[in-house]
Amino acid sequence: MKKLIFLFSAFLIFCLQTALAQNITLSLEGSSFIAGQTVIAKIGMERFSISKLSLLDSSNAKVPVGFYNYNYAKNENYAYFNLPSTLSGTYKLLVSERIMEAGVLKESNASAVFPVSAGNAFTITPVAVKISPASSYFKISLRHTAGSPLDVAVSVSDNAIKPVRNSLSLAVNEMKTLTVNYDGLNLKNDAILTLSSGAVSYNIPLFAPKAANETAQNQSIEETVSFEGALVTVKNITVIKNSAPVNRLIAGPLEFRNNAKSALHDVTFTSSGISSLEFNQTSVPVLEPGTVYSQYIWMNRQKDAAPGKYFGTITAASREGASLSIPLEIEFTAIAQEQPNETSSQQNVTMPLEKPGKVTVEKVNVSLGIPIVNFTELKETSAAEKRKNLVIALTISAFVIAIAFLFFYRIRPKTTVRKMGEYAEEIGKPRKK
């Protein structure tokens, strides 16, 4: 019975580990890139979110960029981001997740290393298109980001894809939109639209729904879509509160998702009330349905804030009328008020800092009105958290063992114990012949 209980417990622990662990695959569309180019990665992973992505330089310092996510199949995602035009050298894209293994919290990850050099570059949005049976066209936004003016060639792999032009020119810092018509009844599911110029080339896949041929008939116009509540923040973030010394920079990402059934165009980000707030990008040309965009922001980047409380708002709005406002409450304290020995009642949260050529981490006293992942996605798991996960795993195992023991105890064969007097009475009785 002991062996059976042991094997059952070992099996349970194995199942717990298997449920928590997962394989992660990561591949890049290309082996080298130009500064200012869009980098596209295919990621195979359960429970994927862009908060699990990081771009690292050669010294493993994190480079702040805005990530996009496009889910095109179960556990299959396109993650993409625009390289800053000032980058040069070797960089690494890392996707990681912490998993439980043998009762110990460990990190599972996948990475891809690539070189970045200078040249002529442009970015695109989106990097994949989901064909809608209610529409007959889609748009791709192109933006010149680095180098000299360039000409972009447009080609297709399927005659059902019909771009309005075969090429277009981009002046320095110019943005243009390419309209592409398509025949939904005859479009293949593996169709590709290619945009290329010099060393920069993008292959944009078109994903057609399985029932496209059945539902596309008699639907030649776009559906009327309400964009009220279409733009949301991930994990329902509504209020951000921070407290920091006047010489402290606060930085981190905010994640926005398009919950509408159609794309949002020209999504702009503005702020009010806090003059020191800066955005990684002030606008996003296209945000596809279900796509999540990570907007990196900085506050007090010059580290010269005056002491006091500041109230402001971050607003995101699209051309279609979708909008979202996030209230901010920031308190900058005088340097003299920063105590070297903080009491245990204060909450310390690690925050990414921006320094020339390097992103580091400092501790900031932060009060969060609602738990958010945005400013803490770079937070390392503490020893207390590891011990907590270990205790949970051991408690579950002990509980199952106790249940199994009680079960076998109840079904075991029962042995009757006779008293000595009963044996004496039997001995005194004459035997029957």
C-alpha cells in the first residue's frame, strides 16, 4: 500500500508540473535587420502575452520598444515591433515564462539573436491580415523611418489579391497607405502580399476564414460597427498612482487592445496635466481586431520635477471614434524626504529606468490604485514568491496523500479480536462425538 501511495503522489506531482510547463518556440522573419525596420517573430506558446517579450542589447539591458501581438491560430502568434532608427549592433528577442518544476519555480524561455545595421528602412502595420467576409479590401500603412527616400515594390502570390498599385515611393519621414482589394470567394488561405525595398522585405500573410466562400456571398459592403468601448487596456487598468523623489525617472509599458470587430486606424496617444510625460510612439497607423499594442511611456525623463502632486490623463483615440482615457496621479517628493531605511509598511516595486545606452532598474515607492502589470512586467520573482509556490505544491501533495491513506484505511479487511474468557469457555466444554 505504501508503494501505491508513493506512486500516486509522484504521478500527481508530475501532472502538476506538466500542466504548468510548456514548450516555447520563437522564429524571426529574417536573419538581419536595418535600424528603423519592423521585426516580425512567430511565437508558439500557450498563455502568451506581449508582457512576456523583451528586447535586449549586447549587455542584456532592456531596450524600450512598443510590441504588437496578432493571434492567428491556437497558441500561435505574430509578435512584431519597430526597431529604433538609432540602433546598431547585436540584439536579442527574448520570450520567457516562469514554470513550476519539481516544486521549484524556474524560467522557461526562447530567444533569437540578430544583427542590426544602418540603411534605408520603412515600417509596416499590420504584418498579417485576417480576411473578413463582410469586406472586399484592406489597408497596409507604410512609414519611412531611416535613411534616404525609397521605392517600395508590391507583389502578390495570388491573383485574387489586387493592390491598387504595384509600387509606391516614400520620402523621408513620410507615411502612406496601400489599399489592397481582394476576391474573398477565390482567395487561397496561404496568399501572401510582399512589400520590398533594398534589404527590407515583408511577406504579409492573408488568413481567410474557413467558411469564407459560404459567407462572402451577397456581402459586398462592410458591416456597420459600433466602436464604443472598442479600445481597452489589458487587465482593466483604470488608475495609475506613483510616488517618487523629484530626481527619479518613472518608465514602463501600457498595453492597449482593439476589442472591435474591425481595425482601428490612426490611433493617437496624448497626455494632459503632466508636462514631463513622453510616449514611445504618438500614433499607431492600424490596430487590427484583437491586436494588443504595448505603448512605452516615460515620466520625469529629465529628472527635474518640482515637488508636489500632479493629476493628468493619458488618452488614446482612433479615427473611427474609439477612445479611452487613463487617469494619472503622480506625487514627486523632495529628495530630503527619501529615507535610506524604508519601513516594512512601504511597498517597493522595481521600475525600469532609462539611461544613455542602457536600461537599468531602481526601487520606487509606488502606491497602485488597481493591480496592474504594466509597470511591473520587469519585476523579478522574489524569494518569498518562490517559497510560496513551493509550499502550495507540497500542501497539495500532502492533501492527496492523506486522502489516499484514509481511503485505503477504510477499505482494509477488519480482524476480530476475541477475549481470553471465550477461549477458556471453549476449552471447558466437552467435545461432541
